[in-house]
Amino acid sequence: MPQPAVNASRRSTWTKDMTDVHVSGTQTPMSGMNRMSRLEPGLEDYFVGPRNMDGHSKLPYFMRMHGSVTPRMILPLAMIGAWATCITCISMFVHRLAVNTLLLTVLGFVVGLALSFRSTTAYERYSDGRKSWATLSVQSRNLARNIWVHIDERPEFAKEDLLSKITAINMILAFAVSLKHKLRFEPYAHYPDINSLVSHLDTFALAAHKEENTIEQKHSPWKAVGIYLGIPFAESNPRKVLKRANRPLGNLPLEILTYIASYIEETTVNGTLKNPVITGQIMTAVAALTDTQSSAERVLTTPLPVGYNILISQIVLLYVYLLPFQLFDALQWITIPGTIAAAYIILGLAAIGNELENPFGNDVNDLPLDDYCRELSSELDTLTSVPAPKFSDVVRGYGGKSENKVLWPLSEGGFDDWNGRSVRDIRNALKSKVIAGGKLSTSDGSTVTV
């Protein structure tokens, strides 16, 4: 039986087990590391985030500080401790300041409802943010795979078509990274993880860039401590970069999607994208990325109404500051540590709700968008590391470590073995796979055990 011609050059060269690759005549600024890899965090990064998903702590949860909201509660707990001490001392030495514990029960029920509502809405926003980024990852993979596999490379323009495909796939990564920066109120295109991906594009973000934007803002020690302790007066307005811009900043993620759509239009015109069904799937993926951006922006720009936040904060503080009056009769001097312990629980639930409200920031408990972008970058690099596979090569087992065992576990025979048999033998074998250790009836009537 005639065998199809084998592309020996491709089998011997373009395989995924190449461990020694050298490209001459190119600059490799990221040699020895992934283009989006990050350095190991130092001690100064321990209390900032987002959390490194590859990290692992052997400490039990109750002993961990990385990700804890305890630092943000140091100052409020100190003030509450001082207040409880003052009320206790007055009650012990001057005048008894105590009320019936019935008030504790009534207010406790109200505080529980308020904190439950706050925590639920905060986690819903966190979950919605994660769902939006999961959709982005899915659509990015689908879009990149369709571009790499279904857009042809014309023989007379092979290099140009290949580099165009790579550029389009790089733009998919650029969309994810630019959306990450947009959600963090970083509207420009000079950041190290995106500059090389979009510096060749004509965008408003690039046109609005000024050299002063590259100067890293340094915080004074007092301001740094204030931010670490969660003091509102020390925290800067995250939108101040947007307010200071004197030129239109545009919408970088949307502009990148426009360039991707223009590439798809060009491939349909020059005939490298022939299948209209695939064209529809690609444009659907582009539209889904736009929808994903809108979903993430909805989470960012629609926080819990400020009236709820104000009222919940007031209810919590009122309850905590009334605790010493209600605990004194039963606990005496133990009122002080008792009030602090109760305040730690109540304020802790409120603090974690505040931190989860914006899941796209740089807090330890926020979504690790940097890790997600690095993962997407690695996946796209893996996809483009070899030419799009031809299934006629796959079915023959070219490029793998062993031949294609098409009827395993019924048979250890490979493609060439079964390709030499009749169609009836193959169909009988498929029936025999239902029963382990089945027997084949060949076309000449003999029985063969496989």
C-alpha cells in the first residue's frame, strides 16, 4: 500500500523537545528568564501584594501575617483599648458606668446583619472579578489557537504572514496586560511588561506619555507607615494619574482589539483565512474580550453605595465603643481585653470586606493579575513554539516518542500495523474494545487474538 510522503525536515527540526535553541542575530533582553518573570520578593514586599500564587507557607493560618488584615487594625484596636481602659478606670474609681446587657444582644443582632451583608457583597465582587478574568483567559486561548492554526502562510509571503500571526498573538497578551493596568488606574503604555508589546502601535496612551510619568513616586517613611496601617489620610487617590493627564488617554485595551480586528479583516481579504465559520468564531472571541473588559470595569466602578458603607461603619463603631459599658458588671478589669478581643473580630470582618471590594488592586488579597498575565504569556509562547500541527502527521505519530497506538488498550499495534489491515478488521476491533481481551475475526475468516 503506498505511503504518503513524510515531511522529514519538520519531524526532525520542529519538535517540542528541543532544549538547545539559539537564534543568531537577535537581541534577547530576557535571556534565561520568561519575558514576564518576576524577581523573588524581598522582606519589603511581604506586606504588599497581590499574593504570589506559587508561594507556599508551612505556618498554620492563625500564625500568618502575609495577607492578614491585622496591620490595618493596629491603630483602631489601640484606640478602642484606650477607650475601654478609660471607661473601666472611671467605673472602678469614680462612678459606675454600666448598662444592661440587653442592649448588647439587640445591637449585636444588627451588627451581625450589617457585617454579613458587607462580607457577602464584597466576596460577590471578588468572585465576579475572577470570573471576568477567567473568561478573558478562555477567549484569549481560543482566539490565539484559531489564529495560529487556521490562518495560512502564503509561500510567497511566508515570513511576512508568520510575523503577522505572531504580532496578532502578541496583541492578545497586550490586551490582557493593558486591561490589568487600566483596572489599576495606570493608563499609559510605558510600563515594563507592556511597553515592548504596544510601542509600535499608534495609541492615545503612547501619545499622552510624558517623561515625568516614568519617575517612580517615593513615599516618605511616615506616609509608608500610614499606608501600611490603613490610615485613610495617608492613602493617595488612585485616580490622580488620570486627573493629571493633559492629553486624551484613550482606551488602550479597546484600541488593541481594534488592531486585532483589522488583522482579521486583512486575512479575509488576502485569502489566508478561508473558512467563514472560523472567521465568525474569531470575531466572536474578539467581541467576548470586549464584553469581558466591560464586566471587569463594572466591578471596578460600581462599588457598594457610599451610604451603605457609611452606615455600616457607624453601626460597627457604635457597637464596639458601647461594649465596655455593657461588659463592666460581669468582667470588671477583664473588660479591657474582652473589648479588644471582640473589636478584633468585628473590625476584622469589616476590614476584609473593605479590602475585597476592589479585587484588581495591589493588596495581598487582591486577584494576582500579574500571575494571570504571566501564565497567559507562557501559554501563548507554548502555542507558537512549533508550527501548527497537521493532523495527517499526528495520526501517523510523527514527532512523538512512539507510534500512534490507535486501538490501545485492545492492541499495541501502531498506525502502520493497522493501516495494513482491512477496514472490516478495524471495525471488528472497535467492537472488540467493548470486551477486554476480545478476539478479531479477519477478512479471511481466521481468528486472531489481540
